[in-house]
Amino acid sequence: MVEDVEKGTEVPEEEIHSQSKNSIFDKLYCYKMPNLSTEQLNGFSKYKYAAIDTSPLSKYVMHPLWDWGVTFFPTWVAPNVMTFTGYICLLSYYCLLAHYDWNFSAGNDPDKVIIPIWVWFVAAILHSASHHLDGMDGKQARRTGSGSPLGELMDHGIDSNCMWMLPVSLMSVFGTDPESGGINLYYAPFLLLSLTFNFWVSHWEKYNTGVLYLPWLFDIAQCVSDVVGWSIGNFFLSFIALA
């Protein structure tokens, strides 16, 4: 029994719990998710991250660079901190470019300066930092023995959020005027969908095989997928124009 201060009476705890279940938070889907079972919780201790990256650039350039670079980080730096810092770097230069070029017109007229030179310099530094932090966070986790499924979820979850910010930022480089070599803005959703498809298929394969496989043709496959996405967008836009 709990005392009701306003009425000066005692209220059964069962009634309090029933009232709390009618709150707006209880109606949200995320609050109705069932708890993980014992079998699922035991699976966390058995899980081990496995990836195969056969890209020559990754194998002979980037990974040796990251193996060397991660040694400069103290062992008390958490891998998730590196992951989140890289995300903040990417988000920062995305917001910076969006502020100066919100309609992606900077690349349409090279003689007209819309984005100051210092913005590109800062964006280059932030993008490089974001890319290298994303490559070294996993190595820091294995170096310190702090790797976990939660860390992988955070890393790849942030990757899924970042994969649209980079191509959208590149729209400021190319512009949106097809006559000057730009990309039609209406194609952007289809290009982003093609990138999302590549990301989803890679992780769907990992879900079934237990290994995240990145073949040396992965970069080429992404380019081909982007061309397909552009072609589909061109088809639909042409169809709408004819209609």
C-alpha cells in the first residue's frame, strides 16, 4: 500500500502499476519489446566477430597503417569512444557543408565561391579522422581485449547512419546541374537506396554465414550498384515526364 498525498488515503500497489502501464511510453513499440531469453543472453558470450577483407588497398595499405596508428592510443581509451568520435567528425563536416550549401549548388558554377576554402580544408581533416578512427576502433578493441557484440552493434550501427552523409556531402562537390557535370538531385534517393542495399546485403550474408566477407570486388560492386541505382532513377523520372 502506498499513501496518496493529495487524498490522504492509501492506494494499492497493483493499481499504481496498472496506471503506469497506461502511460504514453508504454504505448511505444520499443517499450513493448520482450526481454532477451537466457539462450539469447548466453549467445553473447559465445559470439566472436569474424571478417575477411581481401581488398588490396585494405590489406597492404590501410590495415598496416591502422595497426601502426592504434599504438598511439592509450589502452584506457575505449573503442566505443573512438567510434563515436569518428561519427562526430563526420556529422560535423556534414552540418558545416549543409550550412554553406544547403541546396547543393556550390559545384554548379566554379567561378562563384559559395563554400569558403577553409571549409573544404576542415572537411578533409574531419573526414580523414572519421575514416581512420572507424578503421582503428576494432583494432583497439582486440588490442585491449574489450571487444563485444555491443561494440560491433554500435560500430556498424553508426556506419549505417554515416553511409548517407558522405554521398550527400559529395553533392556539394559535383553540384546538381547535369550540364556542368553535376548529378541530378532527383537521382540522389536512388543512389542512396543502392548504397543501403549493399550495406544490408553484406550484413544479411554475415547473419547467415557468421563472417563479414568483403571481397576485392566489393568496391567495384558498389560502383556498379550506384550505376544501376542511377539508371533506375533515370527510368522512373523519364516515365514520370512522359506521363
